[in-house]
Amino acid sequence: MFARERQWQHFSPRVRRRRRRSQICKLLKRFWKWIASARVLPKSRLGKAITYCRR
């Protein structure tokens, strides 16, 4: 996400907003889908991070 934002710095705010809606929203949907299906040990670092995200 942050790398894409850096690439878009020279665009107008309107263009950046459109790109966020089209590209970053897709990325976030994939992320939340992965979070929902992740099976990890709850006390592991990843498990704690996922629990934090879910809350």
C-alpha cells in the first residue's frame, strides 16, 4: 500500500483517490479474506497480530 502511495505522489488528489478505490480496496479485501481464513496458534506472534486485527 505504501509503495503504491509513493508511486502516486505526483498525481492530483482526485487521481490518487480513484486509484486507492480501485487498487488498494482490492488489496484490503484480499487481506481481510486471508485474516478470516488464517489458522495459526493464538499465542504465536502471528496469532496475536491476527487477533489484534480482528478486534
